[in-house]
Amino acid sequence: MGRPRIPDKDTRITPKHVQLIRATYQALAEKGLSRFSLQDVADRVDVSKGVVLYYFGTKDGLLLATWRWVLSRVAERIRLALERSADPEERARAMVDAIFISPEANRTFYLTFLDLVGTVARRPAFAPLAEEARRIEEETYAEVIQHGVRAGVFHSSDPNRDAKVLRALIDGLFIQWLQEKDWRERHPFYKRLCQEAILRYLGCPKAGPPSGSAG
């Protein structure tokens, strides 16, 4: 499996860039894009707003760099998880483990990701990043499916199409999980549900029966 790519990945990222990006990511998760300002970032790292603009040029430049950085980290984490196993079922479970990393991390990611989805619909400049993120995600899922098909464990006549279904399944479960009042406690249940749903969809003979709603 090739190394994931995100647009402008060759842009040099300094420790200061990363510090500002991390502050942006947390501010987006806490306030949402509609209430987000450059001053939020400046206040978090105790610098002037001009320093933020010096490193990223514009507010959109900062937002694009932040989402690019976050998405590249997610892609790399999944890639490393897949390299640890050759068994198709274990690879599928490891992929979900790498995605369902922790309640807090997943909540932060999906709150900002949903903002990105809305932004893409209104601001075309963000579309290439979202398209590249979708490509990476679906190519990763398709590779997992193809590996399982070659091993005679998974069933798929069109891995690329089924990768879209997996993406919809994973994102859909996360959106449902976000709405849970006890989202921290329900995180393991949703991870297990996601693993079982993927394995059943792909026809894995060792996939268990559907989980009960009690978790």
C-alpha cells in the first residue's frame, strides 16, 4: 500500500506551524467554524494575530493547512495499522481500531470534519482538499477489501464501489455516536458495531451476529 498523499504535503512545516495548527484545531472543535476567529488562535498561543497571518497568509490558508495536517495524520495512522497484519479480518479490525482512536480525539475530529463538509459546499477553494481526503479514504478501504477478496475471505465484485459503502457506514456511525448523551461510554460499542458491520457487509464467515442495542 502506497504512502497516503494530501495536497501540498511537501510544504515545509515548522514547529511554529504545528503549534498554531493545533491551536486552530482545538478552537474549531470548541467553537465551530461560524464562531472561529484568528484571535482565538492568537490568544491560545499568546501571540498577536499578525503572527498567525505571517505563517499562513490568510484565515483560509490557516484552515486549509489545519485540515490538511489533521487528515494526513489520520491517513498515516491507518496505514501503519494495516501494515501490522496480513490476515484480512485482522486488517479490517485494525483499520477500525485506528479510526476509533479515542472518544475525545474522535469527537474533536468529527466536529471539525462536519464543518469542513459544510465549508466545501459553500467555498469551492476547499473542494480539492475534501476530494483528496475522500480519495485517500476510499483507496485505503478498497485496498483492504481487495486483500480480503484475494485471500478468499471477503466477497466483493467491485471493491471501489464497496469502499464508498464502508466510508458511508463509518461516517454515519460516527455522526450517530456524536449525538449520544453518554458518548464517552458508548464509544467502544460503536467501534465494535462498526467492525461487525464491515465484516458482515464484506461476507466474512467469522463475522458475528449483529450486536444488541445495549452495548
